[in-house]
Amino acid sequence: MSNESETVHEEIGVSLEEWASQLGLADKAVLTTKEAADVLRVSERSLRDGIRDGTVPSLRLGRRLLVPVPMLLRSLLKEPQHD
């Protein structure tokens, strides 16, 4: 399978689309910081700290800070980096 979004990830046993669907995110391309914090079960402040330090992917659209769903799911599959 050449398309990364169709790849079944061994870590979770499902494709990114299936995982997004299980999380109720299948119809969303981006999340607000509040929505992303709710999905991750962290405070919005913690999420914004993660965005600031680069551990949570984000994009800025005007004054809005958004979290792209595919990038968020992929980032959760990466090995944690400890300093």
C-alpha cells in the first residue's frame, strides 16, 4: 500500500481513517485547540504548550490556531522523545 493514509499501523491495528472514525473525527479536517485538548484529554493550556514546543502539530489561519487531524494522529504514533 503506497498511500500512507491507507497503511495499517501495527501500533493501533487500523488505518488512520478508521482510527479517526473511532475517535469521532472522520468528518473533520482540523480541530480547534479546545476540541484537540478534549480528544487528548488534556487541558487547553497543556495543548498550547505542546504546540509551542513542537510536539503537537498546528497551523495558524489568521488569528485562529488549528490542529490538523491527520497530522495529530500521525504525531501520536511517533515514539516519545525524552530530553
